[in-house]
Amino acid sequence: MIKKSKVPVERRTMPIITQTDNVPKWHGTFQELAHDLANVRYDRLAQFFALLSEETKKQSESKYENKVLYARLQVAAQHLDAIAIDFQSATKAV
């Protein structure tokens, strides 16, 4: 008897994501990256964190079978959404 997966088909078809130790298109240090990002306009940072949240949500979907990792990535995505909202608010305050 073949066991059916409990994971919905759309979640099983997500590509496998490989974590790396660096940002492949960035040749500086993380400190330099943080410094450079801190100098970006707030509205663009809001957009960046919103996009990062979406990518994190996609990663969580690919990790659905690992319930702890799935939950942690979902929470991280929510925090990234909140950061995006805060930067958008900062844009209005300038």
C-alpha cells in the first residue's frame, strides 16, 4: 500500500531552497552591506523588507513538513512585514 502525503500538492511542488553563507551577487562584508542598506531611502527599504518577507514565506512553504522551521519562518516573515510598515511610516514622517 502506497502512503499518500498529507502535504497539499501545491506545497510539495515548491523548489528546494539551498541556504548559503553569503550573498552571491554581493562582494563586500555583511557590515558593509548593512551600512549601504542603512543609506537607502526609507520607501525603498520598505519595499526591500516586503520583498524579503515574501521570499521568507515562500521558503517556509517549502519547509512545510518541518513544523518547527515552518512556524519560525512564518513568524520571521511577519516581523519583516512589520519592519516594512515601519519604514513606510518613516517615509511619511520625513
